[in-house]
Amino acid sequence: MTVQRLRDGWSETLSGLLDRYGLQLRMVGSAQSVPGSYWGEEEAGLIGSNVYARPDTPVHSVLHEACHYVCMSPQRRDCLDTDAGGDYDEENAVCYLQILLAELLPDFGSDRMCADMDAWGYSFRLGSAAAWFHSDAEATRVWLYRHGLIDGEDRPRWRLRAGPKIPPVTVESTLEAAFP
């Protein structure tokens, strides 16, 4: 399977979506290295509020880096250059949010995002991005909700992670409040 890339007509749509988070999509030439790319090659890069890409950059890579920016603490965001860092829970939140955002891209959707993630080599305990997303990501949904990044119906709230998270409560009570 061939993953969707910016050259397939996604630059303008992605740029509009990223703009809702205060991010700018910065395109570089096909032969140039991508500034801020942690993995190199065609992978998207992240420096400050700029997501760098070139025509062969996969859509999933742009959304992944953008979601790192959204999910990271303000302190890390303030000095962001290439390495988004973060812990296991935050990385899961990034993956979950990129799948949610893909649903908002016309003619793309979460199924395509999951398939592209699988084709690229993302690794999930249940064997696929879709299986993880639909069956094993409740704690990740709670993380995103507690940080104010999604509402109780899995809709993006179009804001960046703020300072300290909402005070801890039990997973059960959080799930009941978030998903009645």
C-alpha cells in the first residue's frame, strides 16, 4: 500500500487544519532536507510552531508532528527544535489525536490514517492502529480529555495543552464524566 503524501494534493487542506492550532506548514523543495526532522528523509520536521515538509512527506507524518506540538507541555513547546520528546502516554495521545484529525480531512478519514500508519510501521500491541484505536485506547482518550484537547465525544477542542493537567481522579469516574 502506498501512503498518502503531500504531493497527492494535501498541502492546502493540512495547512488549514494546522492553522487552527497556530501551526504553520512550511514546504521545502523536493531535494532539500526537511528542517527539524527527527527521523530525516521525507519525515516532517518540527521547530517551534512550524511543521516542515516536502512534497514526498506522508500526511501521517505531518499530523503526527503537529499533534506532538498540541500534546506537549508549554515549557517544551517554548524551546521546541526537532525532538518533541514526551513520555509513553503522550506518544499514545499524539497517535490517537492524529487519527481523530484525519477524520476531518475530506476523502482521507481515520481508516486511511490507520492503514497508512500500519504501512509505515507504527507498532501497536493489538497488531494494528485501528485495533488499538477502537479497542485499547481508553486511557489515551482520558489523557486527551484531562488535558482539555478533546471533548467527551472525541472532538478536537482546537487548543494546545496548557500547564498542569486537571487534578487526578480515578479512571472510572473520568470515563463516566467524559463518556456518559
